[in-house]
Amino acid sequence: MKVLRTAALFVFLFISLTPQAQHISMMEGNLAPLKSETTVVIQFAYDNMRVGKYEKEDDFISAKKEEYNRKESGRGDNWAKNWVGDRKYRYEPKFIELFEKHSGLTNSDKAKYTLILKTVFTEPGFNIGIAKKNAEINAEAWIVETANPSNVIAKISIHNAPGRTYTSNDYDTGERISESYAVAGKGLGKFMKK
């Protein structure tokens, strides 16, 4: 009976911690103006991003920083620096690489249109060996005219871009989240190429 309960618990944990598939949809506008384009400016925004159970990213950073510094002096400060630094060095390059590969568009400073990827939610996930939860992001991709950013051509919703790896590297938050950006880049690239 004990074995049956343990097996049921593992099945429940597996089902509850397995993310659903990414969903991409057009919120408004259309992509017709991009049909003849081969380049796009790619920018990223993290304003007003929710993280996990926290409505404000600053609250999440403060809590984690304090928690890690209590365990080991300076660890939280280092973690907070990496939390922000990973964007430029891990998340954004992964997104751009997969987006370019699947969209047929390349990132260029001189493009007529700009894609602004606005991350609105990040679930960092966790891996403690015996249990894990994959990372995921929700974002909006705004396509705007580069010369006139108030002219929004299209808004696209990216919901539940999962970040999971099948190696031991997913103990690292940055590794899990960078995979979310890779999945988002690939999915958005395919969506825009259609």
C-alpha cells in the first residue's frame, strides 16, 4: 500500500509540474508589412514583469537575495547580479539565434521595423534533485515602425514558453530560463514565417 501511495505521489508531481505547450497568437494588427523585409531590429523589455508568485520583480529579487545571503555571505548579491546579467549574455542571444533561424529575418540596427520582446511573466522553476519544476515565460512581441515606435504594426502573445533541459545543467536558474527564451524565439520565428 505504501508503494502504491508513493507511486501515486510521483505521478501527481510529474503531471502537476509538467508545463503545457507554448501558445502563440496574434493579439492585434497583422504581419503583412514584414513580407518584403529581410531584417528587423530586436529589442527586449522587462518592465513590470511578474516573477513566480511575486507581482513585482524587485520583490522577488529582494526576497531571493536575502535568502541566499542568509545561507552564505555574498551569495545573494552574486545571484542578483546574475539574475539581471543573464538577460544580455544568455536569454537574448538564445532568443535571437532561434528567431533568426526560424523566421528568415536577421537582427539589424538599420531595419525598417523593430520587434520588441516584452517579457511579462517569468517562472524560474527549480530542480532540487528529487523534484523539479520547469521554467517558463510569457511575453508579448510588439512589431513597431523603427522610425516611429508609436506606430504599432502588430502585437503577438507568447504564452507558456517552457524552459527545460535534459541534462544536469538545469540546477541553474539561468540555464532553465535561457531555454524558455530559445523556445519562444523558435516558436515566434515559425509563427511569423507563416
